Amino acid sequence: MALGPRCGAIRACRRVLERAFSLRKAHSIKDMENTLQLVRNIIPPLSSTKHKGQDGRIGVVGGCQEYTGAPYFAAISALKVGADLSHVFCASAAAPVIKAYSPELIVHPVLDSPNAVHEVEKWLPRLHALVVGPGLGRDDALLRNVQGILEVSKARDIPVVIDADGLWLVAQQPALIHGYRKAVLTPNHVEFSRLYDAVLRGPMDSDDSHGSVLRLSQALGNVTVVQKGERDILSNGQQVLVCSQEGSSRRCGGQGDLLSGSLGVLVHWALLAGPQKTNGPLLVAAFGACSLTRQCNHQAFQKHGRSTTTSDMIAEVGAAFSKLFET
Ligand SMILES: NC(=O)C1=CN([C@@H]2O[C@H](COP(=O)(O)OP(=O)(O)OC[C@H]3O[C@@H](n4cnc5c(N)ncnc54)[C@H](O)[C@@H]3O)[C@@H](O)[C@H]2O)[C@@H](O)CC1
Ligand SMILES: Nc1ncnc2c1ncn2[C@@H]1O[C@H](COP(=O)(O)OP(=O)(O)OP(=O)(O)O)[C@@H](O)[C@H]1O
Ligand SMILES: [Mg+2]
């Protein structure tokens, strides 16, 4: 008997919380839809008057003896999203393997050569964006070459997406990309903590992921940061976006490579679209790549369940792209 009023109060409290939760959810769905519309605005129309190369020539810098899958996933994803040409600049041991995966990629076995920086630099005038790090490994000589490649890319104002072992390099030398507004970093959970420690010299507040991503971006001079996870949190030091597009619980290796390769193309498209289409181009591009990767994961999981692999996700890029962006 005495519990009656208390139960009523609990039920009322629960109703308020449920309503607040569903309002928040509705609000975030509306935010997601608004941002997806910004992504749609940057996608270049397909046209019979365009020539090969106009919709994107992307370079992936990565691939060593151990890791050949990661640069392949990134480079093929760039093509599947809509780039016209996709190059891989890798260590010599990785090149025949990557070539054998796909005749569609242009593979340069230059990353461990003494002239690596020059060998890549001569291609830069023909590239719209670089994706640096997938499958790069942590060999000192390779990392020194990649440092040089980042320096010449910045000098030529080439947009760079930095992922995986490229982020390892940035954690050792944050000055390499500090203040470069055409850089996007795509750390996973572990890579984010490592970067945060290195740049902000202290552990992050795990209860405040928005604040942590915002602070890291600001400390890096407003470089765009994408923290991947259950929800992707994106910031350019001014705004914070959250991407919670439905994916799945399947976490096979290579999903981040699909994201970084797609982002290489979207960054180019966003910058090409110009400020009248979006005033935060890299953030919009990053939101597009996160949504697309998660949608690919969702679709692949519907078909393959626990056996889903990144190749299954890549097979979904076309349908996922249409569903999200060509409505
Ligand atoms: N098929 C391939 O060739 C692939 C190669 N890869 C390459 O492998 C190299 C190392 O990348 P890693 O991502 O393993 O980086 P690390 O070598 O820094 O390892 C990170 C570790 O953290 C763990 N981890 C990941 N997310 C976590 C989370 N949310 N919470 C706790 N632990 C978590 C992982 O299991 C891994 O053991 C990179 O060059 C990367 O590109 C990956 O991209 C996967 C696919
Ligand atoms: N817990 C999660 N729930 C849903 N999606 C997730 C989750 N964790 C990561 N993702 C999504 O998976 C994609 C890749 O993120 P992940 O953290 O696996 O990258 P990664 O570790 O760099 O991958 P890779 O194996 O390619 O190196 C991102 O699009 C991210 O949104
Ligand atoms: Mg990764």
C-alpha cells in the first residue's frame, strides 16, 4: 500500500525520461538528415562532358611487407565511391601483391626507395588528395620518407587524410600537420588516445568525448579530427558533429581503411564544391565518409552476419551511396 504513490512517481519519472530520450533521438535524426543534405550538395553530377580524372585522382601512401590489405581497401574504396583514378605508393615488397588483388589500381613500388619523396612528389600535380597511413607499418626509414611526402604535399596545398600508422607518425611529430587546414585525421579509439596524450600531454576525459575531440582539433590548429567508434565524433575545432548512422556489431579489420579511402574522394569533392555549398567542407566530407562506411557495414551484415568482412562491405558501396546520397 505504502509503495503505491512511490510507484506512481517512478512511472512519471520514467515517462519524462523516455520523452526526453525520444526527443533527443528525434533531434539527432533531424541533425543527421540536415548534414546528409550538405553531403549531397557536394557530390559532383555525372556528366558525359567530363573527362577521365575530373571526378578525382586519389593517392594512397601505405602498404609494406606485412600489410597489403589496408592500402588496397582504401584505394579500391576511393574508386568505388566515384574517383576516376586511384594510385597506391607502397614499399616494393607490397607492390606485386597489391597489383595482383586488382587491375584497377595504379601501383608505385617507391616508398622504400632512397628517392621516395621525389618519386611521389612528381605525381602530386596530378593528384587531388592523399590518404596517408593505411598499412604503412612503423619502419623508421619508411616513416622518414612519409614525413617528407607530407611536407611536400603541404607545400603544394594537397588535401591529406591521415589514418593508421600515419597517425603514429603525427603523434611523434604533431608539428608536421599543425595548422594545416586541409588535413583530416581519422583515429580509432587507441589512435585517438595516443594522439591526445602526445598533443595535450595528459589523459583525455573519457566522460567528455565531444570536448576531447574539440580540444584535440583546436590544439592541432583546427585540423579536422574524426574519432571513430560506436558513434563517430567529428570536429574542426569550431563545430562538433556526431554520426550515428546505423552500422552493426561486426568489427572486422579494414573498415577504417574503407572510411579513409572514401574520405579522400569526398574531401576533394567538398573543396571543389566551394564555400557557397558548405562552409565546413572537410567536416561535411568526413560526415559523408562515416555515414557511408557505417551504411556499408549495415548492409553487408544483413547479408552475411558474423562472417561479414571488409570485402563484403566494399561490395555494398554502390548501393549504400545511392541510399544515402541519391535519394
Ligand atoms: N588487411 C590489412 O592489411 C589490414 C591492416 N591494417 C593495418 O594494421 C596496422 C596497425 O593498425 P591497428 O589498428 O591494429 O593499430 P595498432 O597497431 O595501434 O593496434 C591497435 C590495437 O588496439 C585494439 N583496438 C582497436 N580498437 C579498440 C577499441 N575501441 N578499444 C580497445 N582496443 C582497441 C586493436 O585490436 C589493436 O590490437 C595499420 O597499418 C593498419 O592500416 C588494418 O587497417 C586492418 C586491416
Ligand atoms: N562500436 C561500434 N559500433 C558501430 N560502428 C563502429 C563501432 N566502432 C567502429 N565503428 C565504425 O567502423 C568504422 C571503422 O572504425 P574502426 O574503429 O573499426 O577503425 P579502425 O580500427 O581504424 O579499422 P581498421 O581495421 O581498418 O584499421 C567507422 O566507420 C566506425 O564508425
Ligand atoms: Mg585503422
